[in-house]
Amino acid sequence: MSELERHIKENLNEEGKLTCKDAYKVAAKTKEAVRTVGDTAKAMGVRISDCELGQFGKLEKDEFSDEVKTRLEPLLDENKKVFCKDARGTAAGVGLKKVRGTLDKCNIDVKYCELGCFKEKKRVRLYVKTKTWIENEKGELLFGKGKTEVLEDVAQTGSISGAAEKLGMNYKKTWSHIQILQKSFPSPLVETQKGGGESGGTTLTPEAYALMDAYKTLQADIEAYANERFKELFLKPRNKREFS
């Protein structure tokens, strides 16, 4: 039995596992790389338990820490993940307990465990989608994303035919959207001037811009609420990480 194997065996807990904390102690005592300790433990059939970053096991988590969050933010990748080594480095002066709590509260994933227990978090990604539209008392669609796009393209191109071409829609259908809008709202939404040059074409009225802004604000508010509620109902508590 090698010296490293002996130290691992001497530091096993009552369940015959090597805690993450003790694995790092073994690495420091034997002057071996942390990954070497993890690989040797695995070869011995010893499992690592109680990740100090809270990715598996049942270690207590401290409250959220603004200081830890500030330290973590520059280390996150585009998927809001942080390397195990980097996350551990943020514990200086505050302790790993606060790091665990902050990772949990901010829903930050840890990747590439230094002990080799995991590379990436193994869980299904879930997303919530919302779609908002406005109907009358008969259930007829009056306004929504599609009609907002029609108005936006009319404003950009200066004509209904230009909007139709941009939308990949025939002129008749585009004009039908405009007519429905005109019948559903008391104030005119588009104004068409006959003739060529700068004097001709179709423009939106201030009422149309106000309607589009109101719809976009409504949709954004609904999406923000839906995302927060989705996190509360589906993403908390986080699933425990599977590890080898």
C-alpha cells in the first residue's frame, strides 16, 4: 500500500467514505495533486462525500454573501458556471460555508471538480415560455405579437407592401391585419398618403406607437413574473448532483 493510499484509508469516515474536506487535507499532507487523491480514492473503491461547495452531500450552507457574489461574478462563464478551483478560491477570509450558500442562492453551477467527481452538472435544463395576446369579449384576437410585428414593419418600410415583403406574407393578409386593428381600436393607427416620393406611403399614428409600447411592456412584465415564479416552483431546491 502506498503512502497516499494509507492516508486515504486513515481518513475514511464511519461510512467508509472520504469527505471532500479530508481529501484536500490528504493532498496537503502528502503533497500530492488534489486530482491524484481523487483518482486514487476512486481506484480504491472509495467514494468522495460532502462536497465543500455544496454540489453533493448534506453540508450546512450559510446565508448569501454579497462579498462572495462580487468575487464570483468575474469568474462565471456564459452559462453561469464556475470552475471548482476558482469557486474555492473565493473563500479566502469568508469561509467555504458562505461560498456554498451564495452558490445555492444565486443558482450558480460548479464545473470540473478538482477531485474528479464531476465535470459538468448533470440535470435537464428547463425553460418557461409565455405568449400574450388581447381578445375581445367574443374571444376574437385583436392584438398580439404578430400584429405588433406588422405595425413595426410598416413603420420601418413606410408601406404595407414593404411590410408584407419583409414578413414573407402576401399583401392581402397584411392588409387584413391592418383592417382588424383599425376596427378594434377607436383611434386610427395608420395613415396612408397617396402619391410618390416623400409625400406618399404609410405611417403610424402616435396611438399606434403607444399601443405597441403598452403591449411590449405588458409582455415583458408577464415574462419577468413567469420566470421568477418558474424558478420558485421548478428550480428550487436544486437537484443534487450525481457523481461518480
